[in-house]
Amino acid sequence: MAEIPGALPRETSYDPEAFWQGVLSAHPDLRGTGEPGLSMAYNQAMYRLREIVVTRELAKEGVKLQGAAVLDGGSGVGFWVNYYTRRGAQVTGIELTEAGAELLARRFPQARIVRGDLAETDPGGTFDVVNCCDVLYHITDDARWEAALCRLCRAVAPGGVLLVSDVVGGWHGPLAAHCRPRERARYAAVLTSEGLTAPRATPTHWWLNRDLGALKGLNRLPHLLYALDRLLNALSWPAWEPGANQLLVARRPPTGA
């Protein structure tokens, strides 16, 4: 994940609702849920790559979005609400902050927007697709992280699919107070205990959305980084470091299977 100027240092107390209310109020666009300290072009490239990966993986799973019921957990400024509604899905979004919920309601009147914490909010019913992209590693309390993931799993209808993109795996180096990656095995343990298949994983980024250290000047060239990541994506290149951005895909078996 790229370094975010203004991110909370590890020793700072982290109040998720207050923190994200401030971020989304200041950046009611992709920077609010991406990298606020980097350019809009950089953030657009990151999300474009995520969209390509999600579209490919939904196709692999044989998911048809027209008329599908979709739950988007942690909707932020609405990239994924827009993605699914444009494809004919009936979307419910859960958003923690007042700023985000109000923004989503204005932008997507056709969607159902619920303001609430993923660890506590019942979305009502089950869904053909449950989507939660780059949200869960911002839940730093382990018990609340597990509660949120369990709720997402329970919202998957029989035969439905769960998509979780996140920073997955051990992370070496300093982290901001609002970030806590978990190992893939921890995700798998929760998912299988909730009756889903063990997740398969595919990287979403290699050069984008990561701390480039001495090469951070390359962040000014998002189109180059995007082209490199598209090439690696096409080659099905594996993630090359711990703490990589990955998409986890799991299913709930159909009733009677």
C-alpha cells in the first residue's frame, strides 16, 4: 500500500468513524477511499485495475449481475455501488460514516444505503454477491474484524459468492494506526467456519497501491505503473511480497449440494 501523507502513526488512537468521516468529508472522490495524498490519476488507475480483476473473477465464477442482489460492505464514495448498479444489480451498501452515507444516497438513489458498522449491522436478507473491497484491514480490533467478516459471510446466499479485496499477509515495516493486515489463513478459517469454501486468492496490484520506498517518485507516473500491473495481471503473475493486495473469492455451496 502506498504511503498516505497525513495517515495516523501507530501510536495514535484510532477512532474509525471519526477518522473516515474526516477523510471522506475532505475527499468525496476516489482519493477518499484510495490514496488521499496522491493524484486523482493515480487513484483512478488503482480502481481501474481492481475493476478488471473483479470483472474477470466474477466471470470465472459464472456470476450474472443483471437482476442479482449485491451487498457492498464499506461503500465509501460509491465506486463499487456504481460498478454493480451499472450492470443491472440491485445493490445494498453499508457505510460507516454520515458523510459517506449522505453522498451515496445522493449519487445512487436506486440503491439501498444503510449507515452502520460492518461488525454490528444486519444488512437484511442474503445476497448473490457480497463485495467488500479494501475495507477490512482498516478494522484494527481483531474481535470486530472477525465479527464484520462473519456478518459478510452470513449474508452470502446459497450458491452466492463472496469477494474480499484487502492487504493480505504479513506486513514488514511501519504501519499507520488505521491499518492491520491479516494472514490469508485467518480469512480462510473464518470463511470455512461460516460454511463457505476456502478462498482462492489473486493479486490486484503489484506496483500500484504499495510503498515503493526509494522508488516512490514513480507514483507520479501512474499510467506507467498501471501498464506494468496490467502486464503482470495478464501473465497471472503471483504476488511477490507479504502484505500484497489480493482478491479473495469464496462461495457458499448451493442448497442440497
